Amino acid sequence: MNADGPGSLLAQPLRRPSAGRSAAYLGLFLLGAVVGLAGTLVQAAWFPGGLLLALAGAAGLFLGGAYALGGRGGAVAPVIGWIVTVLVLISTRPEGDYLFGSGGSSYLFLLGGIFLAVICATLGFGGRPHGHAGGRPGGHPAGGSARLGK
């Protein structure tokens, strides 16, 4: 442990999120489901452009959720909604009907969305903007220059 703060986040007890934060997670989950449904329909309608539009919409939602809530949880909530919706739409019904076609664009949408979900949930912007190094001179977390000879 260091003397400046309470220690590692892993050493802290778990706390229930506030009601507002829980509502935000639920909203992002539902928005992820809507984006998954819309992406499923758009990617099949206009092949190259629709696929790119669907994946860009998903990536924007995942990163937007991470920025809005200041961490990985904001990206994971819409990812779960997106994945659940897409997997339900992929599964066949007893009648043999399904929403996804068997073409390559459907697989690109599924695999591309999962790839984007993993990237966005892994990045998980933790509270401070990129490029900010704690306000220390030199732009490095430790401050000063990165050269050893100084």
C-alpha cells in the first residue's frame, strides 16, 4: 500500500452502485440491445455501407458508455445488451426462420462487433482523459524528462 491513498482497487470492499448509476447501466444495456437489432437489419440491407454503419454505431455506443460513466462498466453494459440481442437473433426458431442471412456480411457483423466489444471494454477509460499525465511537467507520470541522464 502507498501512503498517498487507500491502496489498490482490488483491496477495497465492493459497494453497491447508486440508483442513478444503476439506471445508467440499465439504459446502456437496453440501448445496446436496440443498436444490435438495428445493426442486424442495416448490415444486411446495404452491404458494405450498412455493415460499416452498424459497426461504427456499436463502437460509438461502447466507447460513449465508457466515457459517460468513466470506466469499463460503461462499455460492458451496452456490450452485453448487444451480444445478447445478436445471439438471440442468430438462433433459429423451430420453424426454421432466422433474422440473419447466411452470407459473409452476417459473420463480419458478428465477429467485427465482438472484436469491437472486446477492444472497447478493455480500454475502459478510467476517469481521466487521454494525454493527461497528472499535471506533472514533462508529460510523464513520474514528472520530468524520460531521459536517465538528466
